[in-house]
Amino acid sequence: MITAAAIQFTIKPGNVDANLAHARDALGRASDRGAQLVVLPEMWSCGFCGKSLAGLAMHTAAIAEELQDLSRRLGLVVVGSMPEPNGDRVFNTIHLIDNGRLAGIYRKVHLFSLLGEDRVFAAGDGCLLADTSIGKIGVIICYDLRFPELSRRLALEGAQILCIPAQWPKPRNEQWRTLLQARAIENQFFVVASNTCGMVGKLDFFGMSMIIGPRGDVLAEAGDRETEIVAGLDMRDMAEWRAQIPCFKDRRPELY
Ligand SMILES: NC(=O)CCC(=O)C(=O)O
């Protein structure tokens, strides 16, 4: 059994110190509750801060180092995205940290053009499936959830847990829930998704961070306030379920 947590909090735009202080405390609380895997929201260190983003991205290397230190001391796998400098643009980047080790980097592939992400960010051009101390972890970021091919690729390559940092606002609550459950059901893996909550800039976020099992069962779900949710991921049960309904074996990839 793996214990997973999603940290949900109201990101303070541009206030790296306040966000880092919150993350530090929340990682400690999650660890006290037995968490081995912790997911933070998308762009948790500073939010989507428009013009100041390139400057804020300069803090990311130091924050990633502190996360590595925390992860080592608390014995955690940590996932969450931050801005990464890239010339006059930035990437929206996950540093996947496993007990102090940088296990991999993922740069958001699908930029959310409705909110102009494609004008500020550079898009990533790869996937990340990391072999960690607690199993094979795939990652995507927020809007990537709408593109099932990406999660599918990670599942076919062996992902057991899909981690999703997000900033997914109202009024698309039910789309968020349905898509998370769909990804879990169709790929028969665990989904650990962290969303922000409250007002962040002009956008209102509903929270609803979720931990979902391979049958689509909701193992833990947050309301609309700051919190940490924790749930056990039973890997043996996932294997039994995959044996009972062998979707991977029954695929007909020659037809699609
Ligand atoms: N930050 C994002 O990728 C937002 C995605 C979103 O809100 C959606 O509906 O999709």
C-alpha cells in the first residue's frame, strides 16, 4: 500500500515566500499522516503572474533544491509545477523528486490558449514516466488532462500512478471530475490530482483535489478550502482489477 496526498491551497500570485512557506508546512503535515507521495498544484510557487513570470522563474532552481532537501528529510516523492526560465519565455515545469533525487522533468505540452498561456509559455516536447522508489509515476499538467492520448501513452509504458498538478477554475467543476475519473478508469491506474482553491488573481477555483482508484472510485476528495487529502493506493488491488477486466490485453491497436 502506498500513501498518497494532494495539497490544496490558495496560491498567492507573485508571493514566492508565502507559497513556499505554505508548501513546507503542508508537506510536513502530509508526511505526519504517512504520505509517501505528495502532489502540489500547478505553478504553485507564484501562480500565473503574467509579465513578472520571467523574473519569478529565477527563484525556481533554489526552490527545487529546497524541495529536494525536504523530500530527502521526509522520505517523500514530490510533484508540482513551477515556471522554468527559457529565454524570453518560460516552461511550466514539473520537477519530479524522489527522496531527494531529481527523478525527472516534465514541461507542459498543451498550453491553455483560452487564457493566453501560449503567449507567455513555451510548450514542452516530451513525456515523463519515472521509475521511483514507490512505483512507476507518470505526470501531466492541468489542460493536458483533456488530451487522453498523453495519459494513455504513459499507461501503455507502465504508469501505475498519474499525478496531475492543476489550476482548473469554475465553472468547469464537473468536467474536471469526469475527466479525472475517465483517465483512471480507461487506464486502470491511480490518479492523484491537486487543484488550487479560492480566488487567484481574477479566477475563482473550486478546489476538488482528488485521489482516484483504478475503478474510478473516489478515494479522497477535497472541498473548496485549503487542505491536504490523503489516501492509500492498494497496488495489489490494482493488479487484481487489471486481471479481472484485462483492457490492456484486449486492446486491438491494429484497428486504431
Ligand atoms: N491551467 C490550465 O491548464 C487550465 C485548464 C482548464 O481550465 C480547462 O478547462 O481545461
